[in-house]
Amino acid sequence: MNMRILEIPYPADLPQALGESPEEFERQIKFLVAARMYEMGRVSSGRAAELAGVSRAAFLEDLGRCRISVFNYPLSELDREIGQARRRAAESD
């Protein structure tokens, strides 16, 4: 896969001030960018996991730890699915 590299400058003392190593800090930044893009509906969970450099399962688990919903449905789609489920339930009665 063709990849590009994004460089984000940050103060050298920032990771230490947050009690993290530079590697932990950079890993967290990658995750947060991927998580926000997923939360906004810009990328799928698989693509976000790829961006964060982790497996999809690990990405979804980390979302839960950050209290970010793993269910990324637009409200209109959720309403539609609820309506369909209600119709199916009424038909089976």
C-alpha cells in the first residue's frame, strides 16, 4: 500500500509532562486522530485501525476505553433500522 507520512511538531518536553514516553505519546496522537475521524464518520473502523497502527479489535476496544461509541450510525440510519425491526416484530406476531 502506498503510504504518506505526516509530521506533527510538538514540544520535546510534552510527553514527559504527560507522564508518557515519546513513543506512547505519538501512539496516542495517532489513535486520537483515527478515533476522531471514525467518530465523524469519515473512515470505517477498519481504516481507522489501520491509521492508528493497531488491529480492528484493539481499535474498537480502545474506543470503549475512551468512551467513544463503537456504533457509528447516523441518526437517520438508526431510526430506519429501528422502524424495520418494529415492522418485522409486528409481522411475526
